[in-house]
Amino acid sequence: MEAPLVQIDTAMGSITVELYYKHAPKTVKNFTALAQRGYYDGTVFHRIIRDFMIQGGDPTGTGRGGESSFGGKFEDEITRELKHTGAGILSMANAGPNTNGSQFFISLAPTPWLDGKHTIFGRVSSGMEVIKRLGIVQTNSSDRPVNEIKIIRARPV
């Protein structure tokens, strides 16, 4: 089986992510199921920290919402084989161990302090120029983009 892909169309361009189904099968199933049913459509990237990461996937836009395709939260799928080695790593955002829901982030640089704390489940396979542009948007003191940046559509391809 080829690695599943999800295309994320944003107001600033399209990003395609390749998903690591062998390392994080439940997380990949969750992400693709949410994308397939349009869960991410119209949501915003609510947190962007330059040289660190962009975060989205919360339908409330607050950073406190969202649930998994299984309902509620689900467990981590952390492996030593995958690390936050550079820009373009796709991981689950969480509020501590085993609290994965719908929120995700894409790294803008190496973030080794996150290894072992967040499930890595993919990488950007095309659209890194979009990620770089997203990473330098103007944000407020809460790391929220001054001008809303929406996910227009996210679907498996």
C-alpha cells in the first residue's frame, strides 16, 4: 500500500501531506476520516509561532476544541523511529499524554523537545513554500494570526 495523502487547500495555497500509516495507524485513520467528512473545511490556523510551528484543526478556532473521528480523545502512537528533525513534520497537538483529538501542527524547524510527547503521523510532501509563507504571517501576542488563515478544504487524494 502506498502512503495515504491528504491535500489541504488554504487561503495561501495548497499543501499535500504524506501519512505514516505503518507508524501511527489510528492517528492516520483519524486524520483521513476527519478530512474525508469535511471536518477541517473552514477552520483556521489558530496558532503560528515563527521558526516553530503552525497549528490548526480546531473547529472552535480557540485551540481548546475538537474531537477525534472516534469521539472524544485517543491514545498516543509515539515511536522512537520518528523524530521532529526539521520543517514539515506533521504531528498531533495535545494537552498531555493520550489526549489526541482533531488538532494538528506542522513544524517549521527542528523541534527535538517534542520527541516522545506528540504523535508524528506524516510529513509535508508538497507545498513547503506555502508552509514557509504561513510561518511568517503577522501574529498577535497570543500567536494568533492577525488576519485569519483558513483551511478551505482538506481531503484524501
